[in-house]
Amino acid sequence: QPAAATEIPGRGIEGVLHNRLYRLGSAGFVAELSGAAPPHDPGSGVTPVYLGVDGQWLACFQLHDGLRPEAQATVDYFRQAGKTVVLLSGDHDVLARQVGDQLGIQTTIGGYLPDEKLAFVKRLQDKGAVVAMVGDGINDAAVLSAADVSFAMGAGAALAQAHADAVLLCGRLDAVADCARVAASTMRVIRQNLGWASVYNAVAIPAAAMGLLNPWLSGVGMALSSAVVVANALRLRRSA
């Protein structure tokens, strides 16, 4: 058991074991401790995670992530809806671009630290963009908090979930598209209800004020108007 362990967002973990300082993480992070470049480059297609101790490289773990089955359909949905999809990753830029090319994402940036992701999102917001963010790691906590709307994966880090607006308990990316569909339907129903209420009041209130409608008829008309609004809103239950 390490005597002390600290996680450095976007870089790795360091801890003291038997009075020796160990680091596990990116090549640059471990190189600061070992004082030399990695002994070999694992190449593209994998994410290397290095382990080192004072002045010595100990191991290189090569990790590979496959695409989620629903990733392509989710990206296609937002692209067809006219949204700009951006992939920001802390993984090696070559690996991130391979994933971006597979999904047809035009803007893909790899090797980003948490503060760089945050700065990127803030630049988009300064240009007037409304940014939605999906993330699952501790490194995503800051940018999830800064985004206009954010989603954390149910199986992701607790810190990311705490900073997100919503947590996808199902752990599926297409749930983000489902949320977008429900939100669009909700806004459409709100506009319909406001339109109906405006037209009804514009006609019924002057008619009642001029005595063209009996009091009981006005009351029935108001109740029916409210019933139409409620019935229209209940249609959302079928699309949710």
C-alpha cells in the first residue's frame, strides 16, 4: 500500500512506496521522474501508460479502446440535425484522429489536458456557440461544469457525475440523442400551447368584454382551452 498517492488530472498518478516515488501515466509525466525519454514508442492505435520510479522506466502498458456500438448512430444523428460534433481527447493525437475518422468527425483534437479542454469550450462559447459536452473521466469534470449542458456516463468517475447536468445511468451514448429528441419535442409543444393560448385569449377576452359571450360559456371555453393545452402536453409521454 503506497504511503501517499496523488492523482494529477490529465497526466497520471504518483505515489510513494518503500520510500521511492513511483509514477504511472503519460510519457511526459513519467519522463519528468525518470529523466529520459521512453525506451520505445508503442506506435499508433494504442494508448501507452508508463510506469517509472526514480530515474528508471519500469513498464509500458498498451491500452486499446473499441468504439461503442451506438457511437456512430449518435454522431450521425447530431450531424444530420445540423450540429457540429467535436472530439476532444487526452489520448495521443494519432489515436484520437483514427477514432474521429472512423466516426466521420471533422474536428478531432488529441493530447488535450483538462485545462486545454476547458479553454477550447470557453472559446466556442465566446463565439456564441451553445456547447453540450459528454464525458466520463475525472479529467472531464471542469469542462463538464463549464458546458451549457453536460452529460456524464453512469459508469464513469464520480467527480465527473457531480459536475454534469445529467448522468446517463444506462451508460449508452444514444441516450444523449434521446434527450435531444425529447427536448426538441418539448419546445415544439410549448410553442404550440403558447400559440393556442394567445389566439384563444385574443378572440375570447374581447368577445366576453363586449358581452358577446355569456359568463357560463366563457367559463366553459376557458376550461376547454386549458384541457387542450394539457392534452397536447401529455403527448410528450409517448415520445419520452
